[in-house]
Amino acid sequence: MQSNIHTFYADAVLFDMDGTLTDSIAAVEAAWGKVAKDIGQDPAYVIAATHGKRAIDNLAQFKPEIKAHEMDAEVQKFEESILFFADAYNLHGPASSVNSPVEPLTSFTALSSGEATPELSVSPASSLPSSRASSFAALGSRRPSFATCLNSMLSRSTIPEVSVYGEGRFDGLIAEEDEDADALTFESNAKTRQKHCLEAWQIEATSVDRSVRILPGVKKMMGSIPEGRYAVATSGAKTYAYGCMTRVGIVPPKVTITADDKRLKAGKPAPDPFLLAARELGFAASNCVVFEDSPSGIRAGLASGATVIAVCTSHERKQIEHIGAHFLVENMESITCEPCEDGRLKFTVRL
């Protein structure tokens, strides 16, 4: 048994984020699955092809029609959708503390570009113009329209219709006071049909718990490393990276390298994120430890010259054991870190 215990020393630690510190894989896969359906591709293929890589690279591959000047906004929209999937169950689904049905749809607060997670907030009915308010009030005595039925369905699911991208809500909704027509009618056009599709995926998102979770051993490991001696280098952009970490109680370290960092020339499997993180900490990457879970991340760590510890938290052992990581463990509970008097960090790995 003693031969399965290994000790080595390093100056600093470079953590990957998702699959290494946090587990948001269910939300990420749901978001890429939605992209796959939107473009008519096999979700399983798209999910497998995108893991561990930057959203900007994945979107460029699968949605080549996105123009360069549009990419930053598209990445943020995509990452907001991940956080929507992560939060929907607890905020708006069966686990929500709000058990009463929502009021019939009135007007919605638009999503600002700086919000990390789309909010589903309904403004009071009094904020409507009086003529529209009276039209909604009159629905009770009239034959239920399609819109009324939709409102009822959404109420039962405790989630109002909302666009995760902050676009206008119910653009095609027209309130009319017409004795021979329903009070609410929908424009029959492609935009409205697309909106109905968005409603469907958002409602589905509330039915499955895809919450972000902290992985085993992470809290103890991060707590054992002195401040300034560890960094995060992730394939997620800032919206997603900071959103995931804060949701599980991890304070993003001062050196957090995200995919949208303009200093990066390439993302994983290139070593650039780890090289930049090490440089920002003031250490050579060859004297650092990289914790990774994905094939592309492991390759990036090896290319940086660091000692790589691979954790089997998102992939089966057989999927990553031949890539070349120096150590392969189930999770961070198999590793301890102790600061030494000479300033180095002592790592003990139990295989």
C-alpha cells in the first residue's frame, strides 16, 4: 500500500473549473443540447465535441454564420443559458419556494446585458395601460383563447414566458376590445413560432435539477493553499465561470483566467490559459500543479510543462487514463496539500 502514496513539491496550483472544482455538467450539456437541436445536429455528438473547450471556439465551429463582431454577445447569451438551466429547477420548478401560480402574463422586466442569470420577474398589473388591464380582466367571462390556455399552462409550471436573451416578451401579443374576437391574438409568423419553441425549452428546464455543485475534496484543497498560490484557468467565459463558482461558495481567486481574456491567443488544448495563469501568479508553469478533468484540459496542462493531476469526475477512467497525466485519481479527496516553511507546497497523492 505504501507504494501507492506519492509525494512531490510545487510552487502553485492551477485549477480548471467545471468538472474539476464544480459540477455543472448537466446544465452545460442541456445548453449544448439545445444548440444542437437549433441547428439540426445530433445532441450527443455536439455535447461530446464541445466538452472542455471554449464556447467561442465551439460556437465558431457549429454556428459559423456568427460574425466576428457578434461573437462576444453570442458567447454571453449561451453562457446565460447554462446558468438558466442550472437555476431553473430551484427558482421556478418543483423546488421553488414560490408554490402559488403566477398571475396571468402582463409585462416583463427586460434582461440587462450585465446579468449573469436571466430573471423571471413579472411587473404588477397596475403597470399596464388601463385599456390593456381592462382587456385582461374581461377574459374571465369570455371563451378561453389560445393565449389564455398558454397562460394557464405556464402558471401550472410556475414559470412565465420569458426570453433568456432579454428580447421582447410576447411581441406578437395584441390586446383588443372586440366583441367578436378573442382579447388576445398572436401574429402568425416565424418569430412567434420561434418564441413558442423557446417557451418549451424553458419550461422543460424547470423540470430537472441541474444545479451547480461543488465536487468532493475541493473545499478542503482550496482551503489548504495560501492566498496568491493558486489560480483558476477555465474554458468558460466570465459570465459562466464566475456564476458557477459563486453559486457553490467559491470566491473566484484574483488570478482567474477565463475564455474571453483578450490576452489568450488560443484555448485548451493549447497551454495558453495555464501559461498565463502561472505567469500572473509569478511562477513558472513547470513548477505548478494542474488539476484537470477533460482530455483537452489534460493535454493543455501537459503542454504547459506542469505536473498534471487528472480527476475522474466528468469522464470515466478509461477515457482519460492514456492521455498522459502524471496522476489519475477519483477526486480531490485523494490528495492533500501542505505549505512548507521554505514556501513550497507539499502534495501527497494516494492512488
